[in-house]
Amino acid sequence: MEDMVELEQKDRERTALFEEATRIVKGADAQSRVLSAQEDARVLELMASVRRLEEEIGHLKRHSRK
């Protein structure tokens, strides 16, 4: 049960981080401009966190079945 709570929490966090990265990219696109260096760095940071959380979620899913 505790694993399911942690899984849901990590999934919500992953979704929020991905949505933030998407907003940054879409915002620049809507203004017909490329990302600033600061925006680009933030998107890369967010996506690295998304990937880390996806790995953790996968790990939790594999081990919760056992």
C-alpha cells in the first residue's frame, strides 16, 4: 500500500515537471522565438528530473508486483 502512495506521488510530480517544461517550450513557440539560455537550461533540468522519476516509477512498479 505504501508503494502505491509513493508511486502516485512520483507520477504526479513527473506530470507536473513535464507540464512545466511543456509550458516553457510552448510559450517561446507562441512568441515565435527560440528558448533563452535560461529557459533551455530549465527545460533540460526538468526533463532530467522527469527521466529520473520515470525510472523510479518503473522500479516501484516492477517491485510492487512481487
